[in-house]
Amino acid sequence: MRVLLWISFPLALLLAPTTAAAQGQPPGFKATSLAPVPGGGDVAECHMDGQVLRCLLYGAEAEGASCDAGGPVLRMTLPPKGPARRDHACVDEAFHGWRELGRNRSWDHESFHCGRYYAAAPGVVGASDVVRCVNASDRGFTLDGHGTTRLVSRAFRKRVAATPRRGVVSVAGLPIAGVPRSMRRSVTSNEVDARIGPADSYDAVPGRCHSRWSDGLEMVFASFAGDTRCRRLKLQEATLSGEGWRVRVGRRVYRTGDSAARISSNARRYRRWDGAFALASMPFAGGRTPAVLAHVSKGRIDRFFLFIGGAGD
């Protein structure tokens, strides 16, 4: 009898979250330990409230807010389509039964996609974990451990920054340059999924994965160090096609659809790809290699090619 009682106690603990869900707790997740310093937003809890997604950022100041009962907590509300809204909620007790959303992991429910990743906060010394949520129309928000919230839209995905001599600095909101900028970050497929959402289609062979998104973004992840798991492969190259892509190289900005006449006179033709011009380069294997290529068809830029080189070659 004693043995049976001893076994049933831990089983009850294991089944507790399932029981809570069965009692009507809405779908959601929590992200703890976001803040790198005391005083920042340390815990985010997101859950469905009818047809909308609501996220609370505990530890962040809700300026100008007051409550008759409970304390003011910063809140972001996101509908299935359209922009997010920022306000506050009066909370005296929160749900704690949701599963933890780990770094470089994502959560999907109906038309909503949320991901958690690590990034430097704009204008703040240090770095923080960031939770980013978007809806079916690619509108949404980010919140981080510094108590900072930002509204985001699809436009951020179609931005690339590079320097003429150091190559790609960021693509689709993903930082590529390290600290200092001459160092490179190895961006994994797992991190990309968390940051911009999973690809619409994949092709995979051992040591190489090709991911495609419907807005014209393609990324190739690879490893020359023996790793064959797609989610751990490193970003090697990317192709940008379709409308709306904006590539900044130094102070010069290029867009898909621009006339070929906008290409700098200093850009060199790339002989290995007919119609391509090298807009930026980067150190590579003791020399230099093109890092940003613009391809011209019928007198206009129709796509860009980016070399990241994170696979270990």
C-alpha cells in the first residue's frame, strides 16, 4: 500500500497542468527571465481571449495607469487581423500553468505566431530576450526584458542592411554582424523560425536545408562541420525576390524593381552570374568575396543575393 501511495503522488503532480487545461484555461504560454537587469520586464504571459491574443509584461512600468484593485500591468492586444494595441490591465493574480516558451522556440495558434529570441534592445546598453507575436496580416508587436514594447508590421521583413566592405549586417530583422561588426554571428534555422515565422516550404538533404517564404524570401542553411539536423544548421545564403525588398549598402539604397541605372558605378559585374552586380563584399578565406549581389533583368533589379557564410566554410 505504501508503494502505491508513493507512486500516485508524483503522478498527480505530473497531471496537474493537464487538469488545469481541462478546466478551461485558454491556450497560451509564458516566457520567464527576459530581463538582463533588475527593473526590466521579467515575465511575459500570453493567452487567447476569445478571438484576440493578449500578452502581459510583468515588471514593466505602465505609465499613467492606476487600479482600484490589483496592480497595473503593461498589456498588448492583437486581433486576428490589423494592428496591435497597447494599454494596461489591473491584475491581482496571473495564470501560471502555461508551458515555458524557450529561447529560439515558437508558439502557434490559429492565425497567431509568437517566437522568442535573443537580441540587443535599441538604444539600450546590453541585450535582452524578445517575444514577438504577429497575426495573419503580419501585424503585431515585440516586448522585451527592458520593458520596451514596439508595434511591428510586415515591412520589417523586407529590409536588409550591409556595409560595402564588411557584408551583410542584418536581413529580415535578423542581426548578422557581431560585436565588433567585423565578427559574424551564426544564425540557425531554429532562430529564423522563432523570429520571422516558419517557412512555407522546405527542401532538405543531409547537411543542407532550403527554406522558402511566400513573400519572396529564400534562405539556405548548411553545415560543413558534420551537423545534419535542419533546425541547427547555419544560415549560409539568402535570395530576395518579388516586390518591396529594400537593401541598404552604406548610404545607398536599392529596391527590387529599381532601374539598373541606380546601381553604383563602382559596382562590378559578377562573371559567374549573368546580369549580376556586386554591391558589397566581405573578408573570406584570406581574400574577399561578394556579399550582396543585385541581379538585373530587362533593365530592372529583379532580385538580390546575399552571402552570409555561416556554415563553417
